[in-house]
Amino acid sequence: MKMDKVLEKLGIEKNNEGTSTGSKWIKGEGAKIESYSPVDGKKIASVYATTKEGYEAAVTQAQSAFNEWRMWPAPKRGEVVRQFGEALRKYKEPLGRLVSFEMGKSLQEGLGEVQEMIDICDFAVGLSRQLYGLTMHSERPRHRMYEQWHPLGIVGIISAFNFPVAVWSWNTALAWICGDVCIWKPSEKAPLSGIACQNIIADVFKANNVPEGVSCLINGNGEVGEWMTNDARVPLVSATGSTRMGKAVGAAVANRLGRSLLELGGNNAIIISQHADLDIALRAALFGAVGTAGQRCTTTRRLIINENVYDAFKKKLVAAYKQLVIGNPLEETSHVGPLIDKDAVEAYSKAIAAAKKAGGKEIVKGGVLSGEGYESGCYVKPCVIEADNSWEIVQHETFAPILYVMKYSTLEEAIAMQNAVPQGLSSSIMTLNMRESETFLAHCGSDCGIANVNIGTSGAEIGGAFGGEKETGGGRESGSDAWKAYMRRQTNTINWSDQLPLAQGIKFSV
């Protein structure tokens, strides 16, 4: 399917309104956001940034919608989300292709991202019939205690360019099930994917008479995000991005005693034991390091390899990197697409220079590609550098396909190295030794929110809660009981006796 047909099918025009209160688009009068594809460097389309007046219109409409939406039975809300999942199945090919072209990830990854959206819809539909609370025994006779969960109101969602649609769906599918309404600010680097999603959900909502304002869209730079983070009418802000951005969001939301759900940077490592299946370890490390051109928060950035297999594995790794095809991500033969823009390319080049200055040795040389097929200036070579875990550049997350490799002698040393970074998102160990795997998963093992055995750091399923610790932000999205973040807990005590006994045996009489 050619890109002009993709855009037409998804309702994308050359100039697009960037503010929506559901099915209604607010006429743009703000600055334009130009969406350029890193695939060929050409402009795809323009989007009008949200003005302060447009933002106020979205919030006002969302507040009004919440008053009605929260009264819908949760299973009825679930039926709407089920239909959204069906619509995504219908639009999987064009939406996945747009994600790939606008962001630069491979077509298979673009389609996989839409599949994640479908999966979270399926998960949310089941969840709509099990928003459970607990019952507790009261110490007072003929009293009953229980807890229940209520929707929060408006959920603000700030998503990043690397997963321009999936992370929004993780948040919004659960928030809608819980009875919340959502205002989404997609990345200004991938605004068209956001508009496509809004068009798809608007049709589903219209068919089900969902109140206008349950799903709102705003576009713009950091200033638009700041309006939301500082807005007391938005009780929860879910933000995905860099640690620097997350600290600013967290501080702003905390200053008004709101809630934030933060999914921030990762500096993920795979420990490769001498007891590992080296062929499986190689495939896991390769996809983890170069998938999405190293632009995942779960990208493998460090390999911590046992000294007894270090040379053998390094040889395998170098040979595998030579087989990588770098090119147009819409072509099935390409393994690695472009970085998102030239700023990312500059950060990549500076990181390699810093690692070499610290004493690093490039065992797979990096570099910026040029010439036919690379006219956008955003294509780079995946790079592997022998490094020390303590170096400042290794401690830093560079959003690019740079992999640092290092040795260890004991498992305790390897785990300490894995944990000795500011971030705590994803981690893995490759081993066929049960004692090693259980040690890695124990309380004395990985300090990350995700810890895997014999799979890589990347590619989480929606059934488990996704998120990390330390500078990754502590948030949890997607599966398990992550839905609780979008609701408020209420404890209820009911006295069905003809007395009024007090807790703790307190006596009070008048």
C-alpha cells in the first residue's frame, strides 16, 4: 500500500487540525508542526499545534464527558473498547505502515505495535468485568468493611516518539474501562499517528453514542504538556519519555498534589553466563540492541559476559553484526531503520566519541551512512564497544544502537554491575543453571522492574505490568493490576446494628 493511500485511509490530510474533543476538530490557529519521515527525509504532512484556547476547550469537554461516562456500567464501557480493538484489526496494515514511516521502525515492528494495541483492548475487555475490591472483617459486631475503586476523572497522557501509538493505548484502554476520560498529547515527532488513532476511535465512539470528550487529542511541544502537568483538573498524568522530562513532570504534578505515572529511561543489561545457550543469547542480544535502531526504553545497552565465554561470544556477536541490513524499514530485508532525526544522530556520534575517549574499543565500528537510500541523514551503523561499566557515558542512556560489552567473573559481580546504573527498567540473564536464574530473580538479584531469564530485555507482553524502578520512574502500565493507577480507592464501613460501638474499644458517652 502506497503512503498516499495509507494517509487517505486513515483520514490524514496535507494540513491537519491538531486539537480534537472526540469527533470534533477545533480549527487550528497555532503554529504548524511539520512531520518529516526519517526514512527519506521528506515532509509527510502538517499539523496545527494546540492553542491555549483549544486546550481549554478539550479540558472543558472532557470534564463534561466524565460526568456521564463514569455512570456507564464498566462492562458496557468494555464493549466499546472491544469494538475499538476490532477497528484496530481492520486498520492494522495502514496504521502499522504509518507508524513505521513516520517513526522509522521496521514494518514488522510497526505492525507489532498495532497488535499491542489490539492485545490491550482484549485485556481491558476482560478487566471490565473484574474491577475488584476486598472485603475485610470488622472488629466491631454487626459491621461490614470493604473497599471499592472509583474513576479519577481526566487522565493526561504524554507519549514518546518511539512507540507513537501503543503506549497511548496501554493507558487509555485501561482508563476508559475504569470510567476515566483521556487527553492525549502525542510526541511532536510523530503527530500523524496520533491523529490516525483519534479518527479510528471517533468512529467507534460515534456508533456507540459515547459522550463527546471521552477521548481528546492535543498536539504541540513541551509547553502544551506543561499546561496539562500544571492543571489541577487533571488528577493523573501518565508520561513516557526521558528521565529529564519525567523529573520535570513529576515535580510539577507533585507540586499540586496530583498523581503521575512515569515511564522513563532504561539502561538495560543482559548477563551472559558460561552456562548459557550462546545461540539463544546471541539472538536475544542482537534484537535487543538494534531493534527500533536502539530507540526503545527496553533496548539492550550493555552485555555483561562471563570471562570464560567472553571471547567466543564476542566472535559470534561481531559476525552477526556483519549480517545486518540497514535501510528502508518498510522493506522486509531491512533489519535496522533510521534514527528519528538528526539530533538523535548527533547524540549517537557524541556518545561513540565519549566512549572512545574514555578508553573504549570499537569491535564493531559505528558511523553515519550517506548516499543512495540514506538521503535523510538519519541512518547509522549499529556499534559495539568494549567498555567499563563505571564510565559516565555507559551510565547514560543514549537512544541509539550502541552496545557496550564487558566481562565478569562471578555471578555476584555480574548482578552488581547490572544494578550499578541510575536506571532500573529491564534486565535479563542467559543461563541454563537454575541456581543462577533463581539468584538473579531473588530479592538480592536484579533491581529492575522487569527481570527475564533466557529472553532479551525487549519485547514485553501486555499481560504483565510494565515499568521500572529508580530513574525509570516507578510507574506501571498495561497488565496485572496496573489498572489501579487510574482509580481512587475508597474504604467503606457499614454498621447494620442498633448500636454505635467505636473502634479500638474507645468509650464515648453523653
